[in-house]
Amino acid sequence: MTLYVLTHTNKIVDIENLRPGDITPTGIAIALESMRRFQGRGVSVLRHTFWVYELICKQYPDNYNLQLLALLHDAPEAFIGDIPAPILNSSKDLQALHSRVSDSIFRCFGAAFKDFGEVLIADRVSLMYEYSRLVGDPKKAESVWGFNEVNQDHFDALQNMAETTIATVDRYIDEVNKIVRALP
């Protein structure tokens, strides 16, 4: 089956057969900046991406692969949209599609899929912080999202940096290109 989508840079692509020219930092950044998390009620996916990226940079300042994975961890959403985790996790077909798109993106930028668990931890910390801002009480989400697994020091670090994070399309493009050049 062919799954065509119109990207935010007005290009029609087949997400089952993404080519390197279909996947650009510009297209990803524009798409992520225009999407809101929590079904349109949260921060932009781009801002979330930078929170995850900044947490990883703080913990792993010399691990460029991990930093690139942080910048790309939600890049599939540029092609398939922001699918809430409970919905994504309930569908094997959606999970498989998400995985194929992720693999294409990671390959395109030369990211090695290793140590991704660290990105997932940073992603969960950001999710916890975002949820606490949205509803005012992160404890309400513990039974749904498993927030009790998050290190409080990570959450505090994100809370301290959240208001100073610069999340722009140009910064995303610059950071991706800088890290890709730094990879061995």
C-alpha cells in the first residue's frame, strides 16, 4: 500500500518509501513547530524536542549520536502526526509504521540507534513536566504515564531550563547540521 502525505514544505511523499531528499531538517522543524502536543493543548512538538535535546546535552555533552537521536526522536511526527502514546501503543500497525519512518529518518542523518533508552528517559521527563504545566499536578498522571519512574533531579533540571529554551526552526536546522558534521 502507498501512503502519500503532503509535508509542511508542500512536497508529496510516500512515507512507506522515504528517500533522503524527502527528509530534511527544514521540513521536520516546520512540521514539529506547527504541531501541539496533548491533542493540541500542549507545547509545540519542536519545543518538547528541544527540552529533550537540552536534557541529553546536559548529561552527555560529548555524545553527538545521542544528541542527534534526541533531536530526531519525534521527527516521524513530521510525516505521521503526533499520535498520543496510549493510541500508538494500542496498534501494532501504527507502531510498525512509526518504526519504519523512524528508521528511515535515523538512517538519513547517520544516527546509530544505540543508547536510545536515555532519550526515552529524557522524553518521559519532558512529558511529566509538560503534563504538570497543563493540569497543574504531575501526580494526577502517575497511574497513566508511570511518572513515578522519573528521577526528580532530571525533572528539576528541566523545570529550571524550560523557560529559557529557544525553540525555532532555524535553531533546529543548525543543531541537526552541526551534529551530523560532528559524527564520526
